[in-house]
Amino acid sequence: MHRFANPARFMRIAALVYPWAVGVTILTLGAGLWLGLVGSPADYQQGESVRIMYIHVPSAWMGLFCYVSMAVCSAMALVWKHPLADLMARATAPVGAAFTFICLVTGALWGKPMWGAWWVWDARLTSMLILLFLYLGYMALADAFDDPQRGQKAAAILALVGVVNVPIIKYSVDWWNTLHQPASVVKMGGPSIDKTMLIPLMLMAVGFHAYWVVVLILRTRSEIAAAKVRTLRMAQVHAAGQAE
């Protein structure tokens, strides 16, 4: 992984990946939204409200995926001092927080007609809310210190500690009696939903992952530029101190 630690090499790779990621994002999200909102049938029990699934479920997957990615980058930064790992973790955090927030909002919109309530203290819902707080805590800690390295180290530790919440979210519907339905896509024996619903759901999932790549590249570029500015300012302050 240290081959990709050089910012210049990362920028070259990112320049090649970026247009493809944009293209995949546009195509898959466009096709997924059309099939999900227009082409797929309504559910025989849930009716048209089932279409919230095409946003809610991929958002939930992305909330978990982004957190695991952020934790892996944090581990690389703490253990191997990977110079870009911290920047990529910082770049991922707001994206993961946004997907988790979308998941919670769409879940409330879906829960109202199905459960008769916007929110219940269900194990899955509560653990997802904790995930959002972990994202917010990570971002707050990363910017809470005058020394960016201290802030990033504290945030990385929080990210690693918070990983314990990921399997809780995944298996909460199996470990506790909850209102939330069990897994119907990622499960032993294969998906249990019809392909007319599975195809747009998978297209949306691919589109959300491609979107994450696009935003990750843009935000990492921005973080690299900001790091260069901070280094230049520190050098100028040090030079001014020596001149005095």
C-alpha cells in the first residue's frame, strides 16, 4: 500500500479513475432510479411505499461500508503511518455520515405507513443512530485540536473503537426481536426478493459506491491541497521565528 502513499502517484491514478467513476455513477443511478421508481412493480403488501427501499437499503449499506473503509484507513495511519490514509479517512467521514442520515430519514418515511410510527427504539434503528453519532464524533475530534496530527490520531482511535457497532447493526435483527425485517438480499441461499426489485436495488448500490469513489477523489485532492498549505504556513512561521 505504500506504493500509493505518494500524493503525486495518487493524483495520477485518481485522474484516470475519476471520469470512469463519474460515468458509472450517472449510468447506474439513472437506470436504478428509473427502474426502481417506474419500472418495478409495487409490493403486494406495502404498495407503492416499497419504492423507498431503493434509496433506503443502499444508503444503509453505504453507511456501513464507509465506516469500515474509514476504520481501515485509520488503522493504516496508526500502525503503518500511511501518509494518505488519514486524508482518505477524513474524506470518507462526511460521505458516510450523509448516507447514514439518508438511511435514517428514509427509514422513518418508510416506517410511518408500515409500523404506524416515525421512530421506534428498535435495535437496528438505534444502532444506526449510534453509527451517525460515531461519524459526527470522528469529524468533531479530527478538528478539535490545534495540532492536526493529534486530532487525527484521536479520531482514528474513535473510528477503530466504533467498529464494534458494525456487526451489531448487521446482526441486530437476528440477535433481538425487532420490528425491522431480516436480510433479504445478502443471506445464505441467495436473495429472497424478485429480480424485478433486485436489479434496480443492485444498480442503486453500484451507483452509490461509484459516487463514493467520485467524492473520495475530490475530497482527498482537497485534503492534499490543504495539507500542503498547512505545511507551507508552518515553514513560513518557522522561518520568521529564526529570522527574529
